[in-house]
Amino acid sequence: MDDGFAEYVAHRHLRLCRMAYLLTRDWGTAEDVVQTALAKAWLAWRRIEGDPDPYVYRIIVNTHASWWRRRWRGEVPAATLPETADPRDPAAEVDDQAALWSAIGTLSPRQRAVIVLHYFEGRTLTQVAEIVGCSPGAVKSQLSRALTRLRVDPDIQSMTLEGVRR
């Protein structure tokens, strides 16, 4: 019954988890999202024509958005206030990455999806549009709005993005 599904999962599972991690910023949640997406894809596997990636990526994006809407996003108390990093500190690059991912985490699920798919997965605007279910123009609009929000984020405004790895 699998008609290549097991091979697809064997070859794509790590990449799907990586993409889901970039959306969720949590490996456990990313694995859960991919597991749910693959279960949904398996049910429709025989109906998928051609490359199954856009279909599976779309399930991942939609599942993440659905879970994100239900998640409680209130404040989380901390025992101590975070220290400010010394710019000459070798760990500053790690802090920059954390700040960047924190800023990306404030974007809407759709904006985060287009940022991750386009910049981190290397998908074209047309491919991103197919995956998220909108027009390439809407993808450009979402990218523009997301980048505008990131540019004015005070936590990353002063950072140089040269040291931040993709």
C-alpha cells in the first residue's frame, strides 16, 4: 500500500524535521508536527501526483499554524534577569543567533513560514506560494512585511548579520 511512501520518509524525514524546527524553534514540537504531517500525507499518498514535497510542506505549515493558534503565549516567569552580552564576548554570535530566532518567532505563522521556506530552505517564490497556498505576489507581500518587522526589532536592530548562520 505504501507506493514509495516509506522511501520518501527515509530520504526526506531529516529535512522535513529541520524545516519544521525552523518554524517551531523546538525539536520536540518539530518532530510532532512532522509525524502528524506524514500521517496525513500517508492517508492521501495515492492521490498525490508528481513531487510530494509541496503537498507535505503545506501540511507541515498548516499543522504548525493550527497548533500555533491554540498555544498559550503568555509570559513565562524567569528566576533571574538575563545579562547583557559583552560585544567582545566569543559567545556573542550565539546570542545574536538566539536574538534572531527570537525575533523570527514573533512573526505570524504565515510570515515565519515564508521566511523559512524562502531563505532557509531555498525555495523560489513560486514554490513557497504553492506550499502555503497563495499567490507569488502574496508571498512577496508577506516577505516584505516580515523583513520590515525584523528590521525594526530592537533586539536585532544593532546586530550585524554576518556572523549569524542560516
